[in-house]
Amino acid sequence: MPLTQIFYRSAAAALFAASVSACSTMDRIKQIGEAPAMAPTENPAALHGAREIAMPMPQEVVAPTNANSLWRPGSRAFFKDQRARRAGDIVTIVIDINDRARLDNTTERRRANGESAELPAFGGLEQQLVDLLPDGANAAQLVDLSSDSSSRGEGSVDRREDVELTIAAIVTQVLPNGNLVVAGKQEVRVNYELRELTVTGIIRPEDISNANRINHTQIAEARISYGGRGQLTDVQQARYGQQLYDILFPF
């Protein structure tokens, strides 16, 4: 490809990137002094792509019913069960993450090698061989090699995470085996900082307490996201130029 064509293509790509960055920059300039905009209330089923979950299901078992009994199979109380069990019901999810990981590794290796070769006698030809070698050569010490190598590595990880949150999620789907697909989103704005919490996953109706609450450890395929956006978050991130430099330059 000719150099001129490469130059034109590179210039066009640079102009396009600059225009996109300029649009984003103008948007950020317009938002100076304004609080982060909160997203409107949306359908929880639309979270994460609005994709229905298809999983292997066990054979459905129909519980026997008694026409003259006041008790319902699976009920925990005499009165109506207030726990979430249908699409559209609300269930409270308690997130209490207290994880700590600590790992120490030490690796040490050492290796030493030595080789030597002598030619004290070679049918009387050893002297001729010495004459061919530089001055001071000795047939009894023709080869003497040695090597020594060592390596040492150390690594450590010390991490601790504490997250305590509560969020109300909505049942978006009831699977054929009775399990519930739940999704919830929460936004809290304090001054100029917006905090977002999103939870999705699959729960069993049997794990829901009488208070209609469930722990995050009882959610299968759990996806929990907690983050924020606003002025404080912007300050904690590297500027766009620095991020671009870190991506393009390997040194």
C-alpha cells in the first residue's frame, strides 16, 4: 500500500476519533454544574438484554390437594402466603459480602554446572596440537567450563471486600420447575454523585423467608453490580489522554 494512502487513512481515522471525542467532550461541558441525570423507571425484564433464561428442568411433580383441608401444599402459614411467587411480585434481596483473600508465594531456584576436558596424551600428537593453539596453551587443560544461575520470585495478595446493601427486586419470569428469575435496579443520588445497584439471578421460592427476604448467597447465576458516576468518580479515573497513552504505548 502506498505511503500516501496509508497517511490519508490514518488522518481520516484520527479525524473521526477526534470528532467522536469532541462530541463526548461537548456533552460533558454542557453538564458542568449539573447533577448526574437519573434514569427513568424501566421494565426490570429489560435489564441485561431482556433475554429469557432456558435451563434444564426436572420433571414437574404435581402436589396432591385435599378438597376439605384448610392447608395448602408448600404454605408456611395458615393465612395467605405473602412471599413472592409470581411474575411481577417483589422480593427483598439482602447483599452482605464479606470476602477476604490472602495468598503468599515464594519461589527460589539455583543451578550450577561445570565441565572440564584434558588431553595429556594423544599418541604424541598432543604437542603439535599445543603448537597450533595460542601461546601458553596446556594440553592438560584444554576445556574448563562452568555456569551458575539462580532465580527468586515472591508474590502476595491481600484483598478484603465489605459490601452491605438491600434492594427490592421484581420477579420477571417463573421457570417450569417453579424457580424465579429476579431483577432489580436501584439508583441513589447524593449531591453530585449517583450510585447504581443492579441485581439479577435465579432463586428458589423455598429459600425466601417469611419476611419475603433472601440472601445474595442463595441466588444462582447472580450478577451484582455496584458502582457510581459523577464528579467524585471522574476525579478517581485517569484522564482520557492518559488512558489512550496506556493503551497505545507498551513501554
